[in-house]
Amino acid sequence: MESILKVENLKKYFPVKRTILETLRKEPQKYVKAVDGISFEVRKGETLALIGESGCGKTTTGRVILRLIEPTDGKIIFDGVDITHLDYEALRPYRRRMQMVFQDPYASLSPRMKIGDAIAHPLLIHNLATKEEAREMALKMLRRVGLTPEEEFYERYPHHLSGGQRQRVVIARAMILKPEFVVADEAVSMIDVSMRASILELLESFKKEYHLSMLFITHDIAVAKLIADRIAVMYLGKIVEVGPTEEVLKNPAHPYTMALIQAVPSIVKREKKKRIEITGEVPNAVNPPSGCRFHPRCPLMTEECRTKEPELVEISKEHFVACYHPLV
């Protein structure tokens, strides 16, 4: 399938603020290596789930792809065009085609802007409608996402809405431009479990209607199983496994992936596989471990894991893993 997005060796390093003593000593600048040389693609019409523990670099990846923050290195290729270094004006047409559903709907909505105006605003920014037309389109979108009576919701402010309703507003604001690619950052993590299914169904309906491609960022494998065509597993700034959803969940090859799946025992029964026990916390991204970044927590670790960083290798059709001791 043709790709709508390709990421090549993408990196994002955040400088660490130095103390006065470090400055006087002229110690070298340290960086948080949030994203450290990842490559993947999102195909047209598919949903790729990016999963991993908190702090592994998932959200940073999504923001860098949309150029909400600037990459340190690497390439971002959208629909065949390298947008990595495009200036603001050259990037503007692509922003209409690439949208984001933010993790915290309350923080991403202006408390001083009415719900309807927030949804209509992107149309005005991109000169796609007059104020009257934008209002009518916003009302239709409110009805489309299930916020009725739409005239009443149009006049409300974010603090008048529940968490699930605010998430629908954020989705409506992103979808009103009819984008081709959407980054959904933990789109259901901050709402009640009872509401998650309806939000996922809403995203799926937009995907079918607009032929959307989506990067779905989540720490919840159960959610990824429901919505994703493929899964990419991220750990400490690196992608350690990627493949079709069913294949990754039924036959996880990386010990970290296995540990994540076993943490949710209701998804897949793995009676034939030995349980993977990981200990400790995620290492500091300022000084990541040498070799395989997972080796300090991995029960299968060997000397090779300590010294040499593994590369993603195809172990079955479209199933890749970065591990010297894959569970296959």
C-alpha cells in the first residue's frame, strides 16, 4: 500500500538546563533524547498504533511529525513531500491536511471561546468559509459528533461540558477540515471507560467517511487492539517492534512487548509462553543505556545486548523486531 507518511531516522533532543556550577565549569550541554532515530511509515487508509510506557517519546513523536515542535534530525515525508524544513508559509497548506486530537481536551480548548466558535475557527484560518458558512458547518459537525441540540452546544464554553463531550469537540475541530492524516494522542485516556467505545467508534466513522490515515498514540494495548491495523512498540525513544496488530499480539517477539501484553491478561491467553518479568523503572533519557536500551530490565539480557544496539529485522511478513533474543 502507498504511504501517506514516512519518518526516517527522526530525532528530537531537548536541552537540559545547566546549573550555574556546570556553566562555570563549561561542562558539555546535556540533552533529553526523547526521540532517538526512529523510522516508520503510515499507509493510506490505515491506523498505526504507537504504544509504550509513559515517557517513552510517543507524544513527542506525534508533535514533531506535525511540526508543532521542530525535529533535531531526520526526515518527515508527507504524501511524497519532505516537509521537515518547510517554512511557515510553505507548511500552511499541509497543516490543513494534517490534524491532531490532543490528549487533554480541556487544555487544548480556549476557556474564553465558545464551543461552536472553536470548531469553526480552523475554517476561518484557512479561508475555507465565511463566518456564516463556518457557523453552519460547525453546527452540522456538532450534530455529527453527537452534541445535540447543536444550537445550544454552540453557545456553551468548555467548562460547561463533561470530559467526553470536550473530547468530541476536539475531534470535531480536527475533522471539520476533512484532513487526510490525523495524530490522535491518547484520545480516550482522560475519559470514563464507559465513554471510550463511543469515542473510538466516532473516530472509526470519520476514518471510513474521509478515508483517513491515523497515528493513534496510546499506552493501552486493549485500545490499540480495537482500532489499529498495525502496532509499533516504542521504548525510551526507540521503536523495538512493529507489525500487524494480530501478529504482534498473538506472537510478540520482543520481551518488552510480551511484558506489556501480559500486563493485560484479558486480551490474549499465552499459556504456552513463559511469563516475562521486568523490574525497575525506565532509565533516564539523558543518559540512555548502551546497546539495547531495554537490557537493564530484560531477563534475557546477554553481553551482546549491553554493547551493541540491535536493528529492526523482519522475522515474518511485515513483522519487525529489534532484539538479539526474539521470542520466536
